[in-house]
Amino acid sequence: MRLLVFITKQVESINPILADMLDKGIGGATVIDARGMLTALNDAETDPPPIFGSLRQFINPEAETAKILLMLVGEEQAREVQALMCR
């Protein structure tokens, strides 16, 4: 068995991958919304370490979250899913 982890900020790429997986009879994926460390620190009520204060100017508060796709699949399915993720 393999644990596949696919993380992308191109959230529009997730649904086509999931649809292609279903077409191949592969299911059981989990999709999680995610956000980066700087965004999380920017949203925190506590003050972040000083280094992050200077990086706040680079944070886009309007940015969409990233998506994380998690799957536990067999060896053959892992190759098929990896091919879908890398196209």
C-alpha cells in the first residue's frame, strides 16, 4: 500500500483528477482544505515571531486555500493516480 499526498493551490485541478479516478474505478480519496503557515500566523490572535512580521506584506488575505488530496492505494493504483496528478 502507498499513501499518496497531492497538495495544490490550483484548486480547479482537484475535481478533474477525482473524476478521472472514478472513471478508472479508483475511489477512497480524501480532500482537505489547507492554508499556508504565513496565512495561519497572520490570522492568529497571538503575535507571530518577529521574522513573520516582515513577511506579512507578502500575504494575500484574499488568496484561496490550497487543497490536499490523500489516498491509500495499492501499488498498481498508485501508478495510475500518480499519472493523473502529474499531467
